[in-house]
Amino acid sequence: MTVQTLSPQRAHLLADAGEAEIFDIREPDEFARSHIAGSRSLPLSDARREGVEGTAGKAVIFTCRSGARTAAQCGGLAEHLEGEAYMIEGGIEAWRKAGLPIAIDRKAPLELMRQVQIAAGSLVLAGVLLGWLVAPAFFALAAFVGAGLTFAGATGFCGMARLLGAMPWNRRAAA
């Protein structure tokens, strides 16, 4: 099945008219922080396992943050649909730039990958600064974090993400 792209404005018109359902394929922590108002969360892992439900007689519109993840994955998601499938060109970023409604929960924690980036970057910076200003042994901290990031990229397992995901401020997003 071919998945066509829609402008954010056209997607909004179809959804507002009840002719389409918008599905956000990002992870739950990303969706909790901000999403297109009225869209439904359908993380890629769930979509592959369960498919898209509750869309009888409606077109399905897939989206993500920038559209790149959707472009790479929506063909596989759409192959099990009976109706038409679309993706929003430019994703939620384009939707936001068009001034269309976004549901934002500022109380939701930052997305887990952003937390990992902040923590890893801070640890590397601290290791380098302390190694330079205090004692060269602190460079080992930066090397340790770099090795952890390399391992995470090579294996898909990120210990820091697991650790941060278990923190109290992230438990609400997982529930």
C-alpha cells in the first residue's frame, strides 16, 4: 500500500471532519509531553503487534516528531489497513509551525532520550573539566560515559535510559 503525504492543514481538516484518525507512533513518554490534540498514541512496538484498531470507514494518518520515523515505518503499518493511509509531512513540528492545536503537558517529564542526552553530556563535561582542573583521573568519567554510549549504540541496550526510566519523576509517564 502506498502511503501519501498530507500537509498539516489538510490532515487537520480530515481529522476535524471525522474522516480520519491521527495516530502518533512515538513512544509513550514522547506522546505524554506533547502531541497533536485529538491524536491517539500508537507506539511502533504496539502497532506492529496489535495493528491499528477503531478506524472503520476512516482514513488513518500517521505522524511523529519530524516525519522521518513515520516515513521509514508507515508503509509496514499501513499494509494491514483496509482504508487509505497518510502521513503528515514534517510531522508534529510542521503541525506546530502551522499554528494547529497541540496538547502539551508541561508537568510530564522530558522524553527519556532527552534525559539521557542531558545526563551523558553533563557527565562528559564534568569529567573533562574535573580532569583538566583537578586531576587527570577524572578523564576516566568521560571515557566511561563514552564507552557506555558506544555500547548502547551497538547493542540497543542503554543502561542510563533504564536507570533514568526507573526514577520517580518518570514513573508517572510510564503508567
